[in-house]
Amino acid sequence: MRILFLTHAFNSLTQRLYAELTARGHQVAIEYDIADSVAEEAVALFRPALIVAPYLRRAIPESIWARHTCLIVHPGIVGDRGPSALDWAIQAGESEWGVTVLQAEAEMDAGPVWASETFPMRAAKKSSLYRVEVTEAATRAVLRAVERFAAGTFAPVPPDPADPAVRGRLRPLMRQTDRRIDWTRETSASVLAKINAADGFPGVADTLFGEPCHLFDACAEATLHGGTPGEVIARRETALLRATVDGAVWIGHVRRAGGIKLPAAQAFATAVAALPEAPLPGPWSAPAATWQDIRYEEAADGGVGFLHFDFYNGAMSTRQCERLRAAYEWARARPTRVIVLMGGADYWSNGIHLNTIEAAEGDNSPADESWANINAIDDLAEAIIRTDAQLTVAALQGNCGAGGCFLARAADLVWARDGVLLNPHYKNMGNLFGSEYWTYLLPPRVGDDGARAIMQNRLPMSARGGVAQGFLDACLAADPAAFRVDVARRAAELAAAPDLAARLRAKREKRAADEAAKPLAQYRAEELEHMRRNFYGFDPSYHVARYHFVHKSPQSWTPRHLAVHRDLGWRVPQ
Ligand code: COA
């Protein structure tokens, strides 16, 4: 079928549905929701059998829905309506939530239901629930709806508000007055629920050190407390600890008025410098719930070490890369036989930290910070590539983008959770050449032509597609908990395998042969020569693209590699 996506952006859910539908043989074209006339033009050019709106922020015009079946993905249970579905569900502490695929009609979110799914709610950030539970449920529901549409026998019906099974209802846009935190009265649980419900966007409007800002990325603290409620009492790396009436919560990220979202300690660097540091009790592990971006644990028999790095949005700043390398070197020195790089629950890595780079000022320009960041991530990749006493595994629980994909590929094996998406290319960021040793790591996996295609096509790769193309080594369970169990079991098997010593010997010999053929330093120097031009050369494309990405500039057109119906040679197949 020809399926047109009308969407606000090619975000992770849209990418997932794109990957799933194209893998089933459908032809999918994408048009961003820029103006009614642009959407009408896309429909006229592509002549789709079906229109799907995975992520739309406003209504589809009547000129389109009156003539075509349009399926809207709504992140709420059947009957739920309105633009803040997940926000209300999190704040209200719902124990179960869902996704409904409904047909667009005059009244928003009130049309006939083609499919729906439910899932148990997790105490987590809205952005995390969206990337995991909502995405999985939406994928199942959209695939079922598309099958039903193709079969032509399904008659969708609108939800009946009188039916007791229909629990959802119309709720308004959640406003900042609904999100407001009263620090003098609210418990840590209440503060966490409010910041979680606003995570990603729009954040909770508040003040810190007397300055207005929006709060994001909250984390529970089990043992530390003190100060008067609302007071910032300590810092740890990028996060701030703020007292509540019954304890304290960590604030990881903030957006100051007129600014961009930044690690809290960076956004308020001067005020934060006076705060006491609250170090972790152990080097890379903490016994109780607290803020900890890098965490190490070891299997009971000591054979496998697991290094977790849960960096907000998968972005890795210069300092985070340096700290992670220190943790990695520490893990390497342990008497383990396998090291598993677990990344974070939502993202494994999205490469260098574009917001921190954008915020660089004074003597350290964004170009300088880009240079420092790419070198720091390269140092980390090199440490992984040169590991010779252990087998290394990158276990992708969440998505991976740009340099993060090649950082993962620096490990001997890359295992991905089914449903994870990779964007192993850099061109979308102003034609960046990229580094992280991709010129060394990618061609042996997918061939020279395959590497060129991946870099040029700029399209997402599903976990299954990644295995088929040779980029990944295995696609494991879709359920996050089952995936972690599977990873631990497979890693233990690797560590206990009788041929481990032979495998490690072969690994050392291959590295030595590769080094003799062309030293790693040369790959790096060649890549960085291109990157130097990207950062410091006369073509400002990277700086312009980064500015628009970080400031979330509205899209003014759909990239041609997505809007295939706008290709010059495009003809509707007869
Ligand atoms: N640096 C800083 N922030 C980043 C980031 C990065 N490298 N990659 C993603 N983010 C942030 C986004 O700004 C967004 O922030 P928000 O919480 O304020 O909305 C959040 O992560 C989620 O990103 P989004 O684009 O909405 O997620 P997605 O899962 O739909 O898309 C990518 C994932 C990887 C395709 C997309 O984020 C991307 O292109 N990132 C840039 C990758 C890159 O070019 N890195 C630099 C070169 S190594």
C-alpha cells in the first residue's frame, strides 16, 4: 500500500512506524505538517491509499480527511481526548494507560477506533514512557489498524461514552498552573510526578536561585535530605539536589528564560559553584536510589562487568565522555572476562552533546567545544577498540544516533533490543563527516557500498534490519526487562565458553594486523581533518544545523529523502 505519514517531525515513533511498515512491503512517504496547502499537495502527488498521523500537533484539514481515511495515533486510552494525554495520566498516577488509533473526523480525537492497546504505567519521565511503552503499543496498534484497513472488512466505531469500559474522557491542555509545584507543601513523590509529567517538553515553570526557569529530568533521592523545602542543598556533577517537605529530589536539566535546555549545574554555573558536592559513596556504584549517570555492577561470579551510562537524551558532553572513559578504564582493570556497555534505558548514545556545545561561550567557542567533545568521544571509542583482555559487548536497550552508533560498534559485539532504532549517519547535522573511527569500523561490517549507502541515505535502521545488513550482531527480546535478562545470560555464556581464550587471542591478532595495515591514529587523523573543516571551515552548515536542532526551529519543508513524492522523477505506480 502507499501510505502517507503526515507528522510534525520524523521523531522516534514516526521512524519506528516507518521502519515497520516499509519492512512489510508498504511504500511510505512523509510530509511534515507545515501548512494545509502543503499537506494537500502531498496527498495529490502521492495519491496514498491510507494516511497515518503518528505525531501531529493540530487537526488534519477537512479537505483531506473527508476524502481519505486518516488514522491518528493518540497516546491515550479509548475515549481519552485532548493534547496532554500522557501528562494527565502521569500526574494522576494512572496504573494503566494506552494508545488509540482513531480515524480523523471534525471533532478532534473523537472518531471511530481502528485499534487500541494498553500497557502498565511505570514511574518514569514522560519522554521515557513515550519512547518505550507508547512506541511499542502504538506500533502494535498501527500495524493492526493497517491490516484491518487492507482487509476492507473492518467497520470501526466511535467510543461510546456511556459504555463503562470506556474510561477515557476529554481533558484540556495541561497548563503551567496545573503543573506548578508548591515546594513548601509537596512531597518528593508529588514533585517527581509533576516534573516527570512535563519531561521532554514543556518542563515545569519554576525558579532557581531567584531566576525563572523550567525544570526537567527529576530523579528520586533515598537518603540525603536537609535544608528548608525548596532550597537547593547540594550538587553532584551536572545535577542539583533540592529539598522537599519529606526529603529531596535531584533536578538534572533546566531551561532558563530565553535559553536552551542545559544540565542544571551548567545553566546556573555561578550559583552552583558555592554548593557542597554530594559524592557517591562508592566509586561507580551506589547502594540506594539516587542520581547517578554512570554505574558499574558485576555478575555474582565476577565473570561479567556491566557499565551503565544513563545520559539525558543520550547526549554525551566532553566531561561525560571523559568520566565514562575513566569508569571504563576502571572496569577494564577488573578481573572480568566480558564487559557489557549497557548505555541508558532510553538511549544508548546520540553522540556529542549539541546543547552543551551550543552554550559554549567566551574563550571556548562552540567550534572549540565541538572539537574537544569529538576528541573525548574518540578517546572513549579507542579505549573500547583497544581492549584486549576482555570481550566487549554493546547492549542497546534504547535508540542510538549518529556517533553513538559507531561508539557502540567499537565493541566486539553489538546486541540490540527488538524495536530499537539506529540512525548511523551524520549528514542530517549539517553534513558532518563524523568520527568515532567509523571509517575503520563500518566498511568491514557492511562493505564499502553498504557503508556509502548507510551514510548517504540518512534513514533509520531497525534492530532487525541492522542484523540483516551486518551492522548489528543480534536482535534480542523487545521487552526491556527480558532484554536485560537475555543480555546477562548471553554475556555469562561468553565468559564461561571454553573457547574464550582462543577468541581473545584471535581478537588481539586481528587488532595487531589491522594496526600494521593502517594505524588507528591514521583513521582518526583523517576523520578529524574533515571534522576540523566542519567545525572551523568557511562552510557554516554544521553550526547552522546545530542551532536549529538545539533551538527547535520549526520545519519549513520536508527533507527530500523523506518526501519521496516530491522527487522529480516520482510517478504514482500504475
Ligand atoms: N545532543 C543534545 N541533545 C540531543 C542530542 C545530542 N546529540 N540528540 C538528541 N538530543 C535531544 C533532542 O534535542 C531532544 O531534546 P528534548 O528533550 O528537549 O526534546 C531529545 O534529545 C530527543 O531527541 P529527538 O530528536 O526528539 O529524539 P528522537 O529519538 O526522535 O531522534 C535522533 C533521535 C538521534 C535521530 C535525533 O535526536 C538526532 O538527530 N540527534 C542528533 C544526533 C547528532 O547529530 N549528534 C551529533 C553528531 S555525533
